Amino acid sequence: MDIADKIRELSTASSRIQELEGQLEVQSKGWHALEEKLAEQSTDSMTLQQAIGELQARINVMGAQALAMQETIAAHIQALAESDREKAELRANLISEETQRRVLHNRIQELKGNIRVFCRVRPALPHEPIADSIRIPDTPDEVEVVSSGAEMSLYGKEDKTYNFGFDKVFAPKAQNADVFAEISQLVQSALDGYNVAIFAYGQTGSGKTHTMSSQDGMIPRAVEQIYKAATDLQSKGWEYTIEGSFLEIYCENMRDLLSSKSTTGKLDIRHDEKRKTTVVDGLTTVSLDSASGVDSLLALAAKNRTTAATAANERSSRSHSVFMLALEGKNEGTGERSRGVLNLVDLAGSERLNHSQAVGDRLKETQAINKSLSCLADVILALGNDSAHVPYRNSKLTYLLQYSLGGNSKTLMFVNISPAKEHVSETLCSLRFATAVNKTIVGTAKSSKR
């Protein structure tokens, strides 16, 4: 091999070495790049590991919180169950206490008597001379009437004093609120399932209609109390439906006071002997959804009620008016049912024929009124004597109120009297009638609750 060949080989080897060195440099750069990338990934991996650690810590915290929340929820569920149990016990106690209240309330009413009489003296009117005809002693259940020149003596005519005692006497200054406070317990009895009759009795102009039907009278106050009590009883499981009707009895003929027609059809009284209930066929019955609805009923009834002039009063009520509230109650929890009726009766003016100076049709009216009131007294007396026959059928009024005067009933009579000296004779007649009623004792009332 000559030198030229050697030189060529050497040149080739040198080129090869340079080529390999170039490749080595490229690979070296690649390794450096991989090392840098690996370093970056290692850093990223550490960052991710740190993030994973932080997330795991948060997961652990949230797990602990979830466990605590589950325990709290479980405690709340247990407390709620305990609360429901206590609520059920309280509800049961309320229902039991309501039943006991009804029993005790009725016992109190029985002790007071199932027929009671209150006396109310109206204030003197501006045109009436002030006279000491009516006196009310310090006791709340007595009234004295002084009749001028009613007794003869050695010295001539002298004043005579008559004493009367009742369950309660209201002085002229007494307001309707004071009066209602005394009868509100009877209104509650009607809600409890008893038949209740409250009468306003007395001569014309003695304040009967003011007591019963004025804006703050017994009728609107009774309806207001009934709705309030019915609302309160909802918490004890009771639901009530309340219906009202209003009629008048004029010369033994009944007339619907809630009818807008000038003439109404015939009204027929129908008794259910088994249920001890009364229905008047043809009579308008209004569902009372609120206490405020009674105002319009009273206005319509007052407009329709029969009035006429007499010597006793220029707008004398010539008819009995009867406002009837039917109260149906049910308790789904206990299965109890009750039905009570509250009758609020404004009796026609009671006056003797020689005082009213009635003639013609007015004479017949006065005779019919006095006969009807006499029949009412006969029925009450028969009930007090426990008679085998009670003459309910002798008048429309007593027949209508048959189940509200005896047995399952409680009765209250207001005797309204005038303070005027000129009315003393009529006042004495009214008080004597009321005294006879007050002496009557009837049997124990029974609730219609079943």
C-alpha cells in the first residue's frame, strides 16, 4: 500500500470520526434535552403529589365534616321524632282536657240552673221624668219597685215597695258587654252540643231589641264568640259548620225574615223525635262563614219585621222574632259529633189591654201576643212540675222551641223593664211573670254529642 492510499484511508477515517463526533454531539444534546424534560416532569410530579396531598387532606376534612353532619342530622331526626311524640301527647291531652272542660262547664251550668232569669233596667229616656220607681239594692240579684199610692193606710194612700230576686240584675248603666259576659257561658254550651234558648221579655219599649239585636247586642256578640271558640277548637280536632235562620211569629203565623220577597211561602215546623231536632220547611237558611256576615242578616230582619203603632210605643214590635244558629261539630280524631242550637228570641211587647189601648187589628195582635206568652209560661211550668203532658202545641213559639225548652236544653230569660213611673204597673206584671219562671226547676240537660 502506498502512501497515497494511506492518506486516503486516514482522510476517510478522519471524516468518519467527525461524522461520529457530530452524531455524538446531537445525541448528547438529545440526552440533555431529555434530562431537562425529566427534571421538569419530576418537578411537575412533585407539584402534583403536593396537590394530591392537599386534596386528600381536604377529602379527609370533608369526610369528617360529612360524618359530623350525618350525626347532626341523625340527632335532628331523633329530636324531631321526639317532638312529634310530644306533640301527639299534647294533642291527646288537649282533646282529653277539652272533653273534661265540656263536662265541668256543663256541671257549672247545671249548678246555676237550667232555667235562669236576668233582670235588666233600661236607662231613662230624655223625655221621661226622673222618678225613684226602680231601686237596685247593693246585692246584684235584687230589684225593688216602688208603686206610688198603691197601699191604703190610716193616713191615706202610701207608696208600696215590691221586692224581686233573680239570678242577676243589671242596672241602667250596664252595657251590652256587661250583659253578654254573663250569658257567654250559655253560648259555649250551644257549641258543646246543647240546645240553648235566650229570651228577651218585657213590655214594649223596655229595651228588648236593643239587648238582642243592636250592633253590640247579644246576637252579634254570640256569633262572634262562636266563631272565635270554633277557631280555637280546631287545634283540638274540632271542625264546625254554622248556619243561621231568622223568623218572626205574628198572630200565630210564621214569616221568614231573611227572604227578600214581599211575601213568603208557608212555613211548616217539623220535629225529628228520634234526633230531637227541629226543621222549619221553607225557611231560608244561611251558611255563616264569618262573624261579620250577621250584620247584614240583622239589617234585613229588622227591615222585614212587623211593627205597628200602639199607645204604648209608636213603633211597637208586634211579633216574636227568633234567630236560630245551628252548630254542627265533628272531631275526626276522637270520632265525636255534636249538634247544638242557639235560639235568641226577642219576644213581642207584653202589655195589658187597658194600657195599650188597642182596638181592632191591634186588639187581636195584643190578645195573640199575650196568649202566646201565657203558653210559654204554661210550658215552663209544666216542665218544672215534670208533667206527663207539656202543652208545646198550644202556640207556634213553644212548638218551634220544643227541644230548646226541656230535656236537652238550657234556658235564660231577660226580663227588660222600664224605669218610668208611668210604666210601674206593666213593670210589676213583667217581674211577676219572670219570678214564676225563675222558680221553675227542670231536669238535667243532655248534650247531643255522640
